[in-house]
Amino acid sequence: MLRDAGGGRVALSLSAAWMTSVLASLPQQVDSGPVHQLDSWSVAPSGDGQDLVLTLRTAEGRTVAFATRPWQIQGMATIASYSGVAGAVPKLRH
């Protein structure tokens, strides 16, 4: 449900063609394809000065980059550090 600045309900009407384009651009679920082994990663400031660019690379040369907020990177680091997974990840800072 959408609400306006005053808290009232707002109806949103989209054409089917537009909605198809939006749905086609959404990331696919992980379980819909192969899982690739991560070879390396990097984090760098984005051009807007507010976001970070997280780049993931596989040994096969596949690369994907995401614009992220600092709190998202912090959340991933927290999960990796304190997940309780067997053979816990050493607490390293990159």
C-alpha cells in the first residue's frame, strides 16, 4: 500500500508493458541458477560520495558491481563475523 506525505492512501496505476519492464530488470533469485565461488572483492566510494561500490569477482573472470549504502556493508560484515557457522570466518578487516 502506498501513502502520501499526509498519510492518505494513494492508488498507483501502471501499464502492463511498463510493469513487465520493471519485473524483467529485478535481480534473479540465487536458487534459480548456479552459485559461483567468490575469488575476490573490493569496496570503493561511488561518484555521489554517499554510496559505496561493492565489486565481486569469480576466478572465471565474471564481475558484478553493486551500489550499496555503508550500513549494508556493515551488516554483511556483522553476519560474516558472528554467524556461528562451523569453521567461523576469522575476524579480518579489509
